[in-house]
Amino acid sequence: MTTDSNQAPTSISPATTASADSSAPQLINPLGFIQSSLAGVTVDDLLKNKPALTMLLHDHNRLNNENGSLSNELNTANTYVRGYENAKTRARTGAVFQAAAAIPIGFSINILTGGNTALVTTGWAVMAIGIIFQGIGLYYAFWGEN
């Protein structure tokens, strides 16, 4: 069986594993490969065959290293996804506060420019509430939980 150096050996179908010893039971693993032969090599082929065992161990080591590398990449990707989800949540919270800030700011400007001097203090108080909401919205959108 020939394998490409970048490609892991694949399982062999039961029809292609027929050997001189056809009385050996073909045990099928739930994963789908035959247990009596792995990557086209049987246990009998490996017995007292140092180069074949060495190649098998090297291939196993390479697959373990590749698996570890892929696990690290998956963890890194999951970390990025969590970070992006947190950023989206902060941006939404900031947007809600900024939208809520527009209402008191609008009312306060209306009150302050209405010409009624008795409501000037109320206008400034409502303006302060709107500015506080705007500050909270900016904080969550840009700096919150970083």
C-alpha cells in the first residue's frame, strides 16, 4: 500500500484485505476500520519487522503531534469566538444606552430652548441624565470588560 507523505493511511475495505489466511475473523470496529489489519498492515506483517514497526511508530507520533496541533488551533479559534461574542454583547449594551440617552437629551434641549425660565434647572437635570447614559453607552461600547 502506498501513502502520500501528507496523507494519513486510510482504512481498507473488507474485500481488499483478503489474504492467504482468510480464516482470520474480520472484526469491524464501530469506527469503521478492520481491527485485524490497520492501514493495510497486519500484526503478522509487523512481527519481527523493525523497519515496519519504526515506520508505524513514526506515523503514530506524527498523527499525535498533528492532533495536538489541531487541538491547539481549535482552542485558539474558540477563544477568538468568545472574544467576538463578548465584543458584540458590549456593543449592543452600549447601543441601548446611547439610544436611551437620546431621549432625555432631546427633551432637555426642548425644555432649555422653550423659553420657560422656571424649567431651566429641570432641563439641565434631564440633560445630565442623558449625558450620563451617553457616557455609560460609550464605556460599554469601547472600554467595558476589556
